[in-house]
Amino acid sequence: MAFAITANFLLGTYQGSDSGGRPEPYPSPDRLYKACVAAAYNTFDFERQTDDRVLTDEQIKNALAWLEDNPPHSILLPRVIPPTSDAISYRDKGYLEKGKVKKSPDKASRAMSYCQNAVESLLLTWQWDENPNQEVINTLNLLCGEVPYLGEACSVVELKVIAGGGIPEVQRDKTWTLEKGPMLSGISRHNRVFAVPGTGRLEELKRAYMAANPEGKGKGKNAAKSKIRAKEAEQNFLNDYVPKETEGLAGYRPPFVHSERALEAPWTRAIVMSVTVDEGHQGEKSEWKPSESEYVGWAVALHRFLVKQWGVDPAPSLVGKYVSGIKRPANNVAIQILDSELKSSYGIQLRDDVARKLPGFLIMLPKDMPQHDMQKLYDVCKRSNGKTLYFSQAVPKLRLGESALIDAEHLWKPVSVGFVRYWMPRPLAIAETRPMPDPKKKRHWRAAESMYLALGHVWRDKYVPNDIQGTRESRYWETVDAVADQSSNFRIFDCRRVSRVNMIDYAHHTNSSNVLRAMSALIAISDGEGSLDCAALAVGQSRHLGGGFLMPLDFPKNMIVPDGHFEKGVPSWLK
């Protein structure tokens, strides 16, 4: 779930300089951090022993530590109008000579005017993809509320914290995105570079402050003169050598600038619905651990429940039925099982705010789903709190709990430094079709072809041309060839057929003349930008109802052999 801080400049202008003294059009995340530090000391008596404190030192340190080495993932930048006046004024630049302030000539007006609009959520916004814990949210909310201005004192600002929300879709055309990878890799002529606080930033700022404000020694006039001289030397030194050891740089990519290999997330939003097992024994509750053969059944049960609760005219993406003549999207609403076993096995990789809500269902909303349909489905889920979900007499009923709307593109935590993320379907992926004969009579349809076709169907907009012609067999083989090509975004390793005693339990719809086939594999997805490394994904014929949910598997890079055609390489044991 996203977390954001917005800045509403009450006079519509911002005036400030970077660490080198150059005017900057927007305040950096490092400036936001410094403003929070100033509020901590000036308003909340940080590191002072006083009575009736609203925030403890530990709470403030934890909040500031969360900002360190954690640059915003997105920044909404309103259009800026630079100053046009050439008037000159003499300003206090912070230099001291003989105890007096030395003034230097500079432009009278360096303020940048912002085309901002609070009603339309068009404000300077820093957004993180994952919420901090509630205590940090509360602390940042108090700190930001006491920041009077950013930059110079004329830049009066109102900072607000938004937990569980962020930059609206309507403003995505003004949103810049953090470049992933090493610090300097995001610096290019197309990107904007901002100063960001690194680890230990608070301690360096404290040392700089102590150096700029030395305590005089001695008595009488000599002490006063000594203090003035020390103040001049330290102040002038700090103006020339600003505290930048812990100041990092982060590059942000312009809106909608992606490489040709970039992949879009099939499901962009999701609803996490918590559940508890209703044992029927005086309200006792237990963990929810369905067998894997029940995943599809539980997903179907919830799907029918949601359609019934919706009432008249449910969304086409929910029921999977579209008006004739309208292009059918590649994906519908998908329901996946996040049970107690998944929580215990993968909880450390799930976002913390999601893991706390489990066990439950993950209702994935496709990127093509209209906003009003998303909101209606979310309202249906919220109204279902406390209701009972029935699947079979052989298993206990479920009591539905609270629902939360999250960013499906960031279900999982980012990959740790030095690791590469691969995926594996849980529990398996059902083949989309029977084996297809090759029109050229040269190849056989194996498990690998079934998996490539499953991937191609999820990303059909990219891998299946609208004007593709020919028989069904030839179209499927063309899709397989496109996904299996060296230039594609996918690689599959160790692909194999898998089977269960009752395969019918793993599929919702099937043709009685077809033999159900399932497969599993190690799947690598890469577009050079890591766009889907944290996304909720599913493949296969049952991807919309409990099957083929992709689980992350992170391997150290020293176990990966480089591949000149694919960024994520090849696992060394499968080379």
C-alpha cells in the first residue's frame, strides 16, 4: 500500500538552493528530511530532557531512519514557471567578516511558481510504494505538520502525510519514477537527479550544526572575541564545504519513458480480504490451511459470492463476459489464495502491511478495469465483512474480514541487493490448450510450449498481434515462437509436466474431450527495468481462479551465469 507526503506551497511559489548554492526548481527529498529534522528539534524538543513530550527520541529517530537510504519511488512534479525579473538585491549568504554579515549581490527573485491545484491532487508529492509501520506514520505526520516552509522562509508550505494512498492515476503524466540499480546508474541527460538522505544523515547534520555553533571558552571580552572568530571560521568553512558525506543522489525517469522491452503489470490493483476459519465451537478460530486441491474451489466460491453481492449488471471483468464486438482484454479479475501456509513460507517476502492481514484472499484487478468498477468491487468487499463463505461440507466455513485496496504492482518486497528474482507457479499451472500440431510438421508440443503460450496469453497485448491470421494451431505456434525468442522478456528453465490424482480439482472449466495437463517451471521475467519484480502475477488456464500464482524465488547473483541476450542470466545448475 502506497505512502505519500504532499507539499502545498500556500503562496504558489518555491525558492531554495541545492547544496552548491544553485537555485533549484523543486525541493529534494534531502531538503524534506532536513525540514523534518528541524521540526524535531524546534518543536518536539528532540534530544532534550523536557516534560510533557509529545514524541520520544526513539520515535523520532525511527521515523528519520526510515527516510534514510529510502528515496521515494515516485515524485509528482507540477509544472514550474521560472522567474523573469532581472532585478538585483544584496543578500545575506551566510559569510561572516569581523563579526558582521557579508552581503553579496544576487537576483532579487529566484522563486519558482508552481501550477498546483489541491482539489485535483496536483501537488508536489513524494510517494513510496510501501507503508512504514503505524508508529512511523504517526511520527512523520506530526513532524510534517510542524514544518513552516521548505527552502527559504518565503516558501510557506503545508505538508500532509497520506497513508494507504498516493499519486492518483489522473496525474501519472506528471509523475517521475525512480531508476533502480546502483546510485549513479539513474543519472542521464533525460532523468532528473535529486539529493536524498543516506544512512547516518542525522549524525552528519548534527556534527555540522555543532561545528557552526561552537561553545566559547574563557572569560569576559576574550571569550566573546574567541567565540566570534571561531564562529566566522566555522560558518565560512561550512559554506564552502557542505555536509555531503551522507547525501546520496537518485535519478528519476520522465513520465511514460520506458524502453521497448518494458512490460506492463497485468493486474495493477488488488484487494486483500482477510478471513478466519469459523469452526462453530463457541467462536473459536484456527489457521486456514486448505489443501492445494481446494484452491480453485475456494476461489470459485468467493467469485460466486462477489457476483451475487454485486447484484444487477456486474462488471464484465468480474464475470468474464463482454459485449459482442468489444475486444476482450487479456486478463479478468483474478482470485488467489493467501493462506496460513503461504504466510509462514513467504511472509518475509510479502510487504509487511499485506502479511499482517493474512490469511485471506487476494483479488487482483486487471489494468483495463474501469476505475468505477474497481471502486464498486471494493465497496462490495468492504460490505462483506462479517459474512460467511461456504465451499463444501467437508471443510469448515470461512468468516470474511476486513478488506484493503493495495498496489498489485508492489505485492512483494523489492529484491535484496546481490540477488536475482525468479518465479514458480503455486501449486501448478494448467495448460491453456491440448498439444497443438505444428503446421510445418517439424516440432512437437511439449510442456515448455504450454508454458510459453500461458505467458503469451497473460501479456497478449505485447506478444499476440491484433492482425494475426491463420488457423488456431498456427496462431498458437506464432505466440510460442514470439515468447520463446531471444529478444523476449521471458525465459523458462526446468519446465516439466506435473500431475495430481484428481486433476479436475485444479481447473474450473474444461472440455470433456480434453485431457487436463499441468506444468511447472522456473520462470525468469525481465525488461531491463525490474518493472515486475514485485508484482502480483499468475499464469495458466486457472490463473483467474486459484491456480498458477507466481511465487518469488531469489537467488544470489554468484549462482547466475550471464546471458548476453537476457539481463537475469541463467541459473548455473541449469546451464
